[in-house]
Amino acid sequence: MKRREFITILGSAAAWSLAARAQQATLPVVAFVSGASAEAFAERAGAFRKGLGETGYVEGQNVTVEYHWLEGQYDRSPALMADIVHRRVAVIAALGATPTAIAAKAATATIPIVFSVGQDPVRLGLVATLARPGGNATGFNFFSQEVTTKRMSFLHELVPKAGRIAVLVNPASATTAEITLQAVQDAARAIGLQIQVLNASTSREIDAAFATLQREHLDGLFVAPDSFFSIRRVQFVTLAAHDRVPAAFADREVVAAGGLMSYGADTLDRYRQVGIYTGNILKGAKPADLPVTQSTKFEFVINLGTARALGLTVPPSLLAIADEVIE
């Protein structure tokens, strides 16, 4: 190859690289903020991208997605959101933990926010009303607290002789813990169960909670919905199997890993819905005009292998209504 041809090719390649970088720099940036970890929520991040794709946005082609994983360290939320706002991203998608949504709302009144929360977003101060959010935030409400009564009743049906149940909450997510405990107390009272509240915000404290379960001879465990607990699902499954503790969870992923049962909103569907809203906002829709979407799809999942290992017989009535039975 002649020197002149080589220089021409090299110059063309450099120009293409610069053009590609310039194009990448001009793409709208979405800040995806999760309270969990990339490993634990990889499938959910994929569902978010699927929702974006349904509106015509493909990561790396016409939108850039920056992933921020708090890994259960909710105290990092305010500083992270301040940095995100300083860089003037196009949309903040706050998922997986109520503290991330609250921190996003506190950090900006102008950058659009799409949230996914289990509590009432009006009560949390995220929106004015569900039908007309009125500000810079909208999103998805997946009723984590509203399904507490049903999740507790399913656990009671699986363990009908249970009299005392431990309820594990994460004090680092104070709002979620408070609302969960209120709902659990009402549910337990209606069923005739006694509850003992346990706290955990570290892996060592989860170990300590299981030690208390054994020491107090409690009959089961109700785990509050929390991103940190989702990250530690293998630890939960291992301890519950070792100590032979029937446990109820909010997320299907824990049951797939070996947990006994879960009941809650379809997690992949809600992440997809947040992706759709994010794409609509990128197209020009205003959060103030997008009503908060509420869950319509719920999952009741039972792990039969785990039930057998615990010596439990799953009633035919529960098998009949289960959305998924894992052998």
C-alpha cells in the first residue's frame, strides 16, 4: 500500500472515530439508579431496556444509559443524585428502593424523574395526585404494602400451625420499614398471629436475625420488600434451609434461588413500564401529564422442592392459584 493511501485511510478512520464520539456525546443520557446491584438485578435492567425499545430508543444508538447501583447503601442516594443533577441528564429513572426516588425528588424540580415505589407516591411527596402528578416526577406504584396481607395469609396457609412469625425489615430504608410494619401488624392481627420485629441492614445482621429466630423458636419469617434483601437472596436461602425456617418474600428471584414462596407485583413488568415512561419523556411527554401507573400483574410463586425439604405439604388450593410452581 502506498504511503499516501495509508494516510488517507488512517485519516478517514480517525474522522469516523471522532464523528462517532461526537454522536455519542450528543445522545440523551438516562441515569438508571437502583438500590440493588448489577448482578442481582441484571434481568430487571434488561426489562427496562425492553421498555425503552418499545418507544424506539435503543441503548448506544439513540440514547445513553448510565447505570448506578447503590448495593443497599441508601445513605449514598443524596450525594449520587446531586452529582447526576449537576451533569444535567435527560431523565432520572429511580428504581428498586424508595430512598432513591425520594433523593431524586429532593435533588431536582426540573429534570424528569420516573420512579418505581411500593408505597403511595402521594404520601411520599413524589406527586400531587396519581392521575395528575403535577411536577417533574411520575412512575409506577407496585403496591408492595397493599399485598402484605395476602403474602402473610399465604405463609400462614403453608405453615398453619405457626403462632409466632418474625418480620425482618431494613431500618436503613425507614419509610418502607415503617409502612411494612404497620401493614404486617394489621395482617397478623386479622389472622391471629403474633409477630416479632427484627432489623437488618448488613449481612452480619441478617445472620444475627436468623440466630434470634432459632433462639426464640419462632415459626416462620416474613421478609419485607427491600433491594438490599434482594441482593442477599443466596444468604437468605442458605440460612433458611440450614435452620429449616419457612420464609415468605416479595420477589420471585428469591424463590427461584431456593426460597419457599413469594407474592408481589411482577418485577419485570414494572421495570419495563418505567422504561416505557422514560422513552415517552425522551420523546417530549411531560411527567406532570403522565398518570402514575399501578400494578395489574401479580405473581404468587412456590418452590415445591423447598417445601418438601422443610417438611411442608402445600395445600392443593395454593397450588391451584400459584402463578408458578418451581420443582
